[in-house]
Amino acid sequence: MPVEPREVLSALTALFGGALAAFVLTNPPGGGWAVYTSDRELSRWLSSQPTGVAVGAVVAVLAYALLQRKGSRRIAWIAMAGAAAVILGARLVVPGVGGIDALIALHYVKTVAAGVILGAGVATVWGRRAGQLALTLGVLATFLTARAFELVFPAQTTSTIGEPSWWLLGPTLVLAVVAAAVADGSTGIQRATGRELRLAIAVAASIALANRALLYWIDRQDYTSRVSSWIAIGLSMVLVLALTWFAARTIEAAGGRFLLAATGVAAASMPVLVDLGGPFPGVEHWQAILAGAVAVAVGLRLSMTWRSTIGGLFVVALIPMVGAIWPDLGQDGPMLLVRLAVLGVGAALAFGSSLPGTAAFAAVGLGIPFVSMVFHSAATVFTGVVGYGGYAPLTSESMRGPHLAELGLRREPTFTGGSYADLFDIPAYDDRVAGIALLIAVMACAVGIRALARPTATAEPDSA
């Protein structure tokens, strides 16, 4: 069957739109901040980062819900173009912003716009195989590789990893405008029932809120030992997994499998993503991005012939398993690319094999990796650090943002790079325990998928 140019354009726009939304929503807690401000304002700034991401993930579902009521793909493309223009405008004004409040406001504007882009992407392409695979490729590949851009000491930015590139902003805006101009008025958006929309919004909001609240609780604990920190993180992981299990069993089986697959992938990804976010000698940033993108593309292609969600989760489970057995393997150099490639293939196989037919639940699942903040905490637990006066038990944010500010360390105008190793001894991560905990989380998701009843037969999406 010949491929229509309009559908090719839709898929390409979805690819860039998904990548842009994912880049904005990929904002790891903490980060190498150097901010001239009071401790109270700095705390508000750090707190706003994960909160904005949670808001963006929920907005994606709300955007789809509103757009499917209109039923017009043209309107959805216009919404994507408008949101891309908002992010572009934010990028232009960020260098001149003065004050924490303005940066926080811009951060929320960007994450809401990213949510609109993601929701509009789902609305426009879901039910068309090429389009939904392209959107998944853009979202998943960017989620796995965006941290390679993470800045050590960003001077003026609304995100840990910096602002999106012009090479991502420009094509997304132009393609969305062109797609809106040539959209077929007779082709509408997949409709959802009222029950599906209510469930999708409730699930997205509950998972995002739970992760955000538990991250806040974890970072506000007064830890006195490794045991106390792992009790808090372990309990938080159990609560998130239980909530996801309950949500998966409440919605349709296909949507439930996708939620569990996305959760398992998020858990397995964190050790690699944490390594990508730091200095990794022997690997260029473009090599990491290329390896991740190609691996995801290969995994999605594999999912078209071998549909095995659990198989994909078993592949990604190799990442925390290796971390538990051999913590020092592949933290930098070529082996980091190997770990990233394995993760990309397995994640794409799990995603591609479980893509739901219902667009509302697709919007929920595509947002889960970005709000999986509790798993990030598990992967960034410190056992201690030496270099500023002795040993101290540290957790996810204490070393990263406020700690540097409290020490009075500031970035000089001539500083162009470096790492925490330039200021401190390299901290000791609890990689082995983290690997065990995250492996258990992945296996719990696989068991949940196995427990779900097989879905009733549904029509295959269009192959165009």
C-alpha cells in the first residue's frame, strides 16, 4: 500500500514533537546549580523542578482530552505549533531573566507547553502505526539520551539539562505549522469514552502526585544511616508500585500493560541515566545520543515482529542486575554505550509491544518515565563523601544543589567545565543496593503484566 505524503509528514512531526516534549520534561532532581540567592529561594527553586514535570505529565492527558472533544487533527497540530512557539519564546527570554521567581514561572510555562505538545502528538497520530511508533521513538529516545546534555553548572537556565536546541525547536514548529496547513479535515482524532478520560486523568494525576510527594518526603528526611535512607526509599518504591498495579488493574488490560511496562523501563533506566548525567570520560555526547536513538529504533522495529512486553522488561532488567553484581562495570567509556544500547533495545521492545489502542492511556504511559522520581532517588543514594570536613550520609539532592550554595561555592565567569571531582573526592554511591531494589521493581512490573488478563481482540491500527 503506498504511503501518503500527509501521513509521512504527520509521523515526522510527531517524532520531533515527542522529542521536544521529552527534552523539556526530562529534568532530573538536583543538578549542578550555582545560584546567587538565599537558602529559602534556592529551596523553592529546587522544589519547583520536579513539580513542573509532574504538572506537564498531567497536562498531556488533559490536552488530549480537550483535543479529542474538538475532533480535528488540524486543531491539534495548531496546538502543538503554539506550544512549540511558547517554548521557543521562553528560550529567547531566559538569558535576560533576573530572579528566582521569574525562572520558576518560565519553568512551569515550559512544562505545561511540553505537556500540550505530548497530548497533541497522541491526539494526532494515535491509531496510525507509523505515527504512533514515530512519537514513541521521539519520546523514548530523548528520555534515554537527553541527560547527556546535562550541564555541570548551568548559569541561567530553567532546567537541569539546559534549554532545548534550536535544531529541535525550529523543525518542530515548522513541521507542526505545515501539518496543520495540509491536515485532512475528514480525518478525526480517536475518541475516548467519558469513563476512559476520567480514569486516564485520575491515573496520571495520582502517579505524578505520588512520586512528587514521596520525593519531597525522601529529601526532607534527617538520615542518620544507610538503613534509614533505604527504609524511606524502599517504602516509597513499594507505594508507587502498588499504586501502579492498582491503576493497571482498574483500566483496560492493554492500557494496564503499557503503564506497567513504562514503570518497569523507568526503574531499570535510572542507573544508566545517572551515569549519563555526570562526566563520562572516553565517550562523546553525540556518541551517547546516537547509540541511544539507534537502539530505540532497533527495539521498536523488533517489537513489530516479536511482540513481547515481558521480554523487553527482561532485557532492561539486565541493567540493575549488572549493577547489583558488578557495580563498577560500564560507568564510563565504551561500556557505558553498551549499557545504553541494551537499555534502548529492551525499553523500545517493551514499549512497542505494549502500545495500547486507547489514546488516553497512551498519553498516561508516555508521561510515566518523566515522573518516576522515586526510582531516581534509589539510583542516587550516597553512602558518603570526603572532602569538606569528613564523612556524612547523603541522598539525592543534598550533594547537588543547595549543598554547593551553602558552602559558598560559585561559578566564576571563566569556568567552562568540570565536575564534582574538581571540588570534592568522588562520592560513593550505593550502587549494589540500588541495583537490587530497582531489579525488584522491574520484576514486580513483569509479574503485574503476567497477572493481567489477556485483552479482547481489537482492530489493528492503520498501517499507513
